[in-house]
Amino acid sequence: MEINWLHDFIAVASTRSFSRAAEQRNSSQPALSRRIKALEVWAGAALFERTTHAVSLTAAGDAFRLTAEDIIRRLSAGRLEAQELARGSSDVLKFASTNALSLTFFPDWLRGIETMLSFVPNVQLVANHMEACERMLLAGEVHFLLCHHHPSVVTALTTSQFRSAHVGDDRLIPASVPLSRSSKTPRFRLPGTAAAPVQFLSYRSESGMGTILEAVRSTSPLKAELKPAFTSHLAKLLVTMVQAGRGMAWLPQSLIVDQLASGELVKAGGEAWEIPIEIRVFRPRSRLTPAAEAFWTHVQEDPAGSPRKAPRARRPIPQARS
């Protein structure tokens, strides 16, 4: 059995598509299919149900996925720790963050947590859409993932293999430009009608906020008539398109607080159309590096990272006990 087979398996399990998984793995589809078949022979069980239009996990595949993800995550975490120790750099903290939070929430939150640490960390941040951030945490490439979260959305990160802390709050607010500079009436107003649907700027499927929005809207008693006009996984780009008068979008309050205060943007619907969301930081349950564990301890003590008066002097980080 080869480790690459596990990466292939997780890619297919995540995308539910051999073609998308092959693209993600920079492989041809026939080659990836052969490796999946070899993994199934090794496992002694069919891991996928294959039909003309869909790919889904079998019961055996669903159980095996947890094991495969844990193996890859532990190997990657061990490799990272070995590399850091070899370089003499044991204070590295690796984060993945969704794009919006990397711009608005992360800097101040990190600064607040850092004032409680007994060492000055070497922080490495990768910002991307939610799907890519999840892959990095699942693969053990980062210690932590900072993202928006809503209880109606179930992901691989809400399984027993991960822990999370609620570190802040945000809201998805339907926003539009006003009819005029002096008006508070939105140019694009919910709910719209079948004859006159609202111009809608939406998130791509790999966006965490898009997943949250669709999950909440699918169960909401409020129904909107929307006409899709633009799609992106970048909330910041949707803000720009809303400001340009291209339509309305559900935008994180943290990104548009200044525009709402100035009247440049207005709410496109009443409070009932707003969606409260949490800001959470996720980590694997398995042991992290001493620096990452020290950071997590302080996240639990003060999730919001309340700033202290002054940072502590640099001292060695706690060492793992043998």
C-alpha cells in the first residue's frame, strides 16, 4: 500500500468525482482510477459506489476515510515537527484562514493571544477558500484553521477527530447600494418577485460562506426570488461588485461595517434575512507541536484573545515530555 493511494482516496471522497479528484491530484483520471482500484484490492473491500452520474462512499469507504485522514494527518504533523526541530525552529505556528477572516479578524485576534504566550511565535498563514483550507487541515499541513461556522453545516471538521473553539461572532447581511447618495432605500431589495427577481451576487460552492448561506436558506421560511448575476468564492470581491451596483449579496458584517456606517451600502432586507454565524478555530485532536499546544491552551483560556497591556519577554517554549 502506498501513501499516495490514501491521498487519491481522500480526494475522490471529498469531491465525489474521479475527474475533479484527478485534477486536484495533478493526475490523469485513468491513472487515479487504477490506484483507487489497487487500494480497494489492498483493503479487501469496495470503497466507492460508482454510477453513471455519481460517486459515493460505501459503508466500508466511509469508515476507512476516518482512518485514512488520521494516518495522513499524523504523518504530516510528524514530518513538520521533525523539520522544525532539525532547523532549530520549534516556535512555528501554521494557520489556514478563509480569505475574509485573514483580512478582518485574524490580525487582532492573533495579537491578543500572542500577549499571553511565553514565547514569540513564528506565524505562517495561508489564506484561501474554505474547501482548500479544510484540505490543508485534513492533510496535516497546518496546525489550525480559522473560519466561519454555522451549526446547520456538517463538515469533516465536525467529526470526533477535531476540536474547535468559538472565538468570535459575525453576521451575513444582505447588502445593496442605496437608490441615491441621500437614500437609505436599497436599490436591490428582498424578497423580490417572480416577475422581478433580485439581482443576486453569490458564492461558489467551495466557499464556506456559500455553504452556510445555502444550508440556512434551504430551511428558512423566508423565500426570495433571486436572479444570479455573478459568482465568486471571494467575499471581498463580492463587496466590490455590490458597491459597483451589480446586485445584492449576503456579506459578512466584519467586511462591510464601515460601508454600512457611511451609507455607501445599506441592508437589502430586514433583520429576519440576516444570518448569525460563529468564528471558530479548528485543530486535530491528535497531539500538535509544543508551540501549537501552548497556543491552544491560551485560546481556550481566552478565546477572543483580549489584548494585554504588554507582551511578555521571550522565553523558551514548553518542551514535550517523554
